[in-house]
Amino acid sequence: MDDSLWGRLFNFENYGELLGLVQNSIIAGAVLGIVGGLIGVFVMQRDMAFAVHGISELSFAGASAALLFGANVVAGSLVGSLVAAILIGLLGAKARDRNSIIGVLMPFGLGLGILFLALYPGRSANKFGLLTGQIISVDDPQLGVLIAISIVVMVALLLMWRPLTFDSLDADVAAARGVPTRVVSLAFMVLLGLTVAVSVQIIGALLVLALLVTPAAAALRVSASPVVVPLLAMTFGFVSAVGGILLAIGGSLPISPYITTISFTIYVVCRLIGVRTSARAGRMHRQNVGV
């Protein structure tokens, strides 16, 4: 057993056997990466990255309460997420109101979660996993629930794609054209709450942004196409989640540092590509104007 820093980060002894133990987590990570990347495009368009973090804190509180009282942790996480999402959707129609509500909900949810975990008499690994994710925490029933919820979110997003896109880009014009913006916004918040709840089970409450924001932010750095951006975001989310899990299998650290590092690296590369592309376009424009 290699106890060095490198050994704790990457240790591929018995990798094949370990790989067989985390099949559910790999499948869950792949599904969440795809769903998170897709919904993340609308999160970025609607400037709601802060809302993702706020919902995750209430999701953490719900999961912690379920852990304390011996209930289903996934169900607790779902209840917490949906409560937060609906409150934000109903009370935060304007960006200023929304940010204020999120700023109130975040410390409240985090405080409740910490209280419930402090009262929980069980294993400390269960407490830590809610914050940073657990690589072997996904059993067959949880995987089934995760896939079912992800399918619901994907289908709902596809069905409401056009009005949601219209509302995300210009809510006032969308309302004037007859789009039920209030309903669309609330429906999106519910879908976001569902996605956050299932993501917390894999990457933890503190770092859920790595799957629901960073891939989409990276995609928007290299393209503005309404087709290319979602495809890239889903690809980046998939690579981050599955790649992070595959690396985490060989280490003794929580899964989240691996996922967040891959996700951040992709964002940095895309940002550099975007800067270079913009500079090249600027030079070409100046040359054409000069001509």
C-alpha cells in the first residue's frame, strides 16, 4: 500500500476489481454529466448559477435530516431541493429578489444540515459524503431513481425547449408574445431542483456547480450555436463525471476533487480557445475594415 501523496491520489493496484464495484456510480455519473450539462445551458442563459448553490444547500439539509431520522436520503434530498426551487421560483421573479432569497436560504440550509449531521450518531463517512460525494454510495434502487428522474428532466426540457429558450434570452419579449413566463420559470426551477437533488448523491452538496454550471460555461466560451453549445456542455459534463470517477477509483480521496479538477481544466482550455478565437476574429475584422 502506497501511503505517499501520489499513492493517495493515484493508485491503480487491483483497479479491475475496484472498477466492478462502482459500476452503478459510473452509470450515475454518466447520466448526471449529460443531464447537468444540458440544464446548465439554461442556468447560464438565465444567470442562475447562484441559484444552483442555494438549492444544493437545502438539498443537503433535506438529506441530512433523512439520514438523522432513518429515512431515505434520496427522498430527503429531493424534498429539500424542491422546497428551495419552488420558493426561489415563486418569490424571485426579478434577479435582485432572487439573489436576496438565495442569500437567505443558503446559510439557513447549510446551518440545518450541519445541525442534523452533528446530531447523527452514525458513521462519519456518511456525514462527509453528503458534502463531498461518495463513490460507492449508489445502489441499484438509487440508480433506478436517478435514471428515472434524469429521463423526466431531459424529456421535460426537450418539450419546453423553445419557450424556455425564448424566456431565458428575453423574458419581457417572451411575455409580450404570449409565452407563459411565470409557468415556464417555475417549471424550470422544479427541473433544476430535481437535477440538483440527484447530483448531490454523487458529487456532494458543496461542489454540485462542477456538473451543473462549469460544463455549460465552458461550452459557451467556444461556441454560440444553439445546437453546438448543448452538445458540448453534455460532452464536457460526461467527461468530467465519468473521468473523475475512473480516477477516484485508484485513490483514497473523495470523488469530488477529481471531478471538479477535470471540469475546471476543460473550462480553462475552452476559455483560452475562446480568447484566441476572439483575437483572431478581431484581427480579421480590422484587416477587412482597413481594406
